[in-house]
Amino acid sequence: MSKSNAIDALLKKLEYAFNDEALLDEALTHRSFSSKNNERLEFLGDGILNFVIADELFKLYPDVQEGDLSRLRANLVNKESLAEIAVTLELGEVIRLGSGELKSGGFRRPSILADGVESIFGAVYCDAGFEACRALIVRLYKDKLDSPTDLQSLKDPKTQLQELLQSRHYSLPEYEVSKITGKAHAQVFYVICSIAALQIKVTGEGRSRRKAEQLAAQSAITQVNRLYENN
């Protein structure tokens, strides 16, 4: 498919026609291709996307508290969700990349695709205003917004473990860094998660203390559930 045909196909999927086609060109231009690229439009599109999804979730979940709404929004606007939308739009066919990015498969890279979607949101806002941009976002997110979400699954493992222990009237777990290996730019943290009342002690490792704690907490959840399954 030629580049012009691919752009026509993109516009058909967007169900939108640009008044200023230069905005679309800018939205589809990665920084590796030109100094005039989509980074500013991406910044704008990111802000609009966060607001629109927050507003939709606020209306869809009238009984859900702020923390869970924040997790729902984060799950919808993250790079993975945006990259999935980019794939349905076949955005990789039309993103303009420098030769280095082309050779390394940048047209398939989730971060580049996700940024491209946000840039298109920013471009539509600049081209036709907020309502046109909002309509596009809601249309592209329709399936994701229509799908019921398991709120518990969106909570990080440390929060899940804390709530699990509290529901069974146990004290909160303790986390301790047992060691740190590697050089400053590539450290690996080892964290022990202990639940004294259940005689559980598990370890997690990650490139940050937070990541190591989350992995240790996930292992602890498995251990707690296994204890109760066997009783």
C-alpha cells in the first residue's frame, strides 16, 4: 500500500478529515525524522486524553472512589492501551521515522505508536477544537470503556496484599532490602517481604526498590492464598 493510500485508510478509520493537513503531517512525524516533529502535539494530546477518559469514567462509575478511578484511568491511557489502538489504526504504516528507527523496527515499537496516537489527538484538537477531539477519543476507546473492569486486578500487589491481610485481621507485612547488586546505573534490588503471623517470608528482585517490593508482595499473596486453600 502506498503512503498516500495508507493515510487515506487512517483517516477513514479515524472518521475525521483534517482542515489543516499540515497538522496531520506533524502528528505522524517522529523526532528521528525531523526537528519539526510530533512531540508538542503528543504533550497536548496526552493532557486531553487524560481529561476525557477521567470524565467518561466519572460518569460511568458513579459509586467508585477516587483511588479506583485513578487506577482505571491509568489502565486506559497507558502506553499498552494506546499501542493497541495504534495497531487497529495501522499507524505503523504511516509514521515517518528516521533511517535508524526504521532499521530497528520503530514502526512496531509500542512507545512510538502510543505517542503517535496522542499526537493525533493533539492535532485534531488544534484543527477543530475540543469537542471534535473528545468525540474521536470516545469513539476509539468505545470498546475499552464498554468492557467491565475488575477493579481489584488494577491494584498493585502491595495494596492487594495489605487488603488481603486486613480482611483476615493480620498485621501489615514488613519489607526489607536484603541486598543491592550491580553498578549505579544498573542496580538490582532484593527485597524480603515478611508476614510474621503466617510465618511467610518471600523475596522479590527488580531494577528498583519499588519493583522488588511489588514482586515480593505478589509472591506473598500466592503464599497466603495457598495457606487458606489447604485449610
